[in-house]
Amino acid sequence: MSTTKNLIGRSAAALATAAWRGVCCAVALFVAAGIFSAASVAQSSSVDSKAIEQAVQKLLRERPELVRDALMALEKKEAAAKARHAKALIGKLGAVIASEQGATVLGNPLGKVTVIEFLDYRCGYCKQMASVIDEAVKANPDVRVLVKNLPILGPDSLEAARLILATPRDKRVALHHDLLSQALDAALLQKLQAKLGVSDADKAKSDNAINEVRKLAADLNIQGTPALVVGSEIFYGAIPAEQLNAALEAARMAKKRI
């Protein structure tokens, strides 16, 4: 155990050193431009990498906020790139995303603003997200939520998805809330199946729809649950009510501009 800890410690130290050197290299040109004149940099073969690294280290010690500013700029740039990529994906797959096939519909079936939620009924974060979705539906009568089943947490997740898709549409919303409000296991699922009068043959017919959702999730780079699509945005993971409401308003405004 102690040997493992020592190895981990040395690895962590090595990573920290590599990270520091990476930061130094990333801003080296900037620092060189600030410390050395353009002429001297062009002419100087004596300014080696060691000198530049030392200059960078000195500058960062004196102005550590440069690291923060650089990381913030990088984060902003990456977020913008992700947003553009998500918008392109949604534009390409819009018809498939908005399809009610294989989905449970919450809220206003004719709602002008659609939220697509990919969930697994055994996912703890999906269960936490349920109250946020319910409140959004209550507060926004123009919102339609399409719950698409993405069972990724084992056999019971798959059986829950098959069960709800085999259930008559007029009973799905109630079952949806039942599944989210309880800890699922095989015994509970069998009990619910018997209560609803759903046969194993009925559940088997749901497999194609589940596979279509899996394909859609893969196309959208969704690898976990919950995931939400609202307007031109994709949210990978649970989000707070404030963020969902902001996304709904943005989607609403985007529709008005069309």
C-alpha cells in the first residue's frame, strides 16, 4: 500500500511539473514579446528556451492573474466551440430529435417549445432532475417535454424502458413518475408490469425504439444521463431550474425570430 502511495505521489508531482511547464510554454511567446523587443528576438540566437522559461516563471510569479485570464479565455473559447457544434448537430438531426416515437410526452403535447430529456430510470441524477422538469412544465404551458429512454445502468434500466414504452400512452405519465419516485429492482418492475397488464411480447416490441434512441444519443455525443436538448443547446448532465428556464426563454425567443 505504501509503495502504491509513493508511486501516486511521484506521479502527481511529475504531472504538476509537466502542467507548470505546459503553462510556461503556452505563454512563452507572449512573454517573449513583452520582455524582448521584436528586433532582439529576431536576432537573438542566445535567447534559448531555458531563458524564456525563466522569464515566464518570473512574470507569472509577479502577475499570476495571467494564468487565470488565459484559462478563462480558453474556457470561453471551448464553450463557444461546443455551442456551435451542438447547434450544428441539432440542425442536422432536428426531425429525429423532435419525434415522439418511443418517447413519453409531458406537458403540453402541442407546446411550441420542446425539451428533450434522455434518461435512465435508475439514474439518481435523473430522479433529482424530475422535480425541475415538473416545475418547468407547470410554470410554462407552452412547453412540451419528450422523455427518451436511454437505459445505460444495467438490466433493470432496460426493463424499465421496455415497460414504459409498452404501456398505453394514456398511462405512461403516471408510470413515468412512479418509476422515478422509487428504487427500481426486478421485483418492483414485475409488479408494475402485472398491474398494467403488459406482456413480455409487448415489451419486446419496444426494443427498436430504444435502439433508435441509443443511436440518436450517440450522434449527439450523449454518453450519460440525464441529458437535455432545449432549442439549439445540449446540456450534458442535470441542470438547475434557473438554467433550464433561461434555455426555455432563449428557445422561445429564437422561434419568434423565425
